[in-house]
Amino acid sequence: MAEVLAEMVANVWKVVAAPGDRVEAGDFLVILESMKMEIPVEAPLAGLVKEVRVAEGGVVQEGDVIAVVE
């Protein structure tokens, strides 16, 4: 199981994956936006998305858990 963490303060622009989705390593889970740049957050491993802890329009802080992949 892997917790996917935010690397910086950013707005949640788009949530791509949902709980129950199967993902491959490198698939986009969420797209963040900071300083007018899109920052894709990728799955670190292949597996099942157990949780997505953010919502579109929300804000994440550095170190916040974005999603859990098992």
C-alpha cells in the first residue's frame, strides 16, 4: 500500500481516479495547479485506488495525503 503525498501547496484542479479504479504505475490520479502550472500526480505503483482524499477545487498542503493505492 502506498500513500500518495502532495509535494507542494496547490489547488486541486482535476481528480482523475476514483476509489475502486485499477491503475498502473505512472497513471494520473489527480492534477494539481500551482502558479498557473498543471502538476500531474501519478500512481507510484500498479494497483487498486483505495481512497482519494481530495476534491476538485480544494487545496492541498505539502505532505497531505492525496490518495491511497493498494
